[in-house]
Amino acid sequence: MLRRSLGVAAPVVLTLTSAPVSAGMCVTASSFVSAATFASRQPKGMDSSLCSGLSPTDWAYNTSWPMGVDRQTATFAEKLGSEPLSGFPAEATLLEILQQPASLEAHVAAVWLSAYRGGMPRPFEDGDAVKEVWVNIRNNGGFYRPMDLQLPPLTESGTLDWLATTWKQ
């Protein structure tokens, strides 16, 4: 019937690809902690948006940083509003921190650069929003505590995982 109506001699084959449901998704911290994230690939009932961030390693090797951010001299404290928590000198540059990609500060620096560049969803919509996230993490000793006090705080590794949702695909 399809061949008669279209006048095509052979059927057309359409191939669709699929990716993991969680690929490239940003999630809010409250969604991240309110779902059973360890029991499934993707938390349910979350407010998520596609993220376009770069990882600490990607930013460390990238020579095209956002305008107004000098790759060689911009310090973490200058751009994030306060010094790193530990393991880095107070005057550490963003680049020096990004070169330690497993650190909390490197994760925050990568998210800040991605947000400053633009195109990121809440709560990473701009550099100031990421500064607020950093203040929260800093005030809580290295982990993020959602504003909804009914929700449990993220663990240190949970905080890293949540920040990494901005670039993992």
C-alpha cells in the first residue's frame, strides 16, 4: 500500500539511534537528592535540561576561554569570590586548579567557566549563580545542601557527581 501511494519501488528504511536516558542532562540538586539516584540510571521527577558544559580536563586543555577570563592569570578566588577549600594556595589560578580534575574546586571552576560562557540552565545559568553554589558548598564544608531543608544534603562524592552532570554525556 505504501509503495502504491508513494510510487516508490523499494521501502525507505529509517534508522534511529538512542542514547542513555541520562546522557548530557543537568539536574537540580533537590532533584538529585530526592530521587534514588544509586538505584537507577536517571532520577525520576526532576527538572532537567540539556547541559553543554565542559569538564575540568576539557577546560584545562581549551585555549579559547570566555572573553574577560585570562587563562593564565584568572584566580579561583577572584572569579568565585573566595579561596579554595583545601590543597591549593589561596592565589591558585583557575588553570592550576583545573589541572587537578578530580578536585571539588576543579569541578566548581569548570562549571563556573561553562556558566560564564553561557547557555547553561538553572542553577548554573551564569557565573553569579555558580558563585552562590560555591558559597553553599564552602559554608557546608565541601558538600552542597539544597535550600529545601526537608531534603538531605549531598555527600562530598554526591556533590562532585551533581556538578559533573553539567558535562557528562
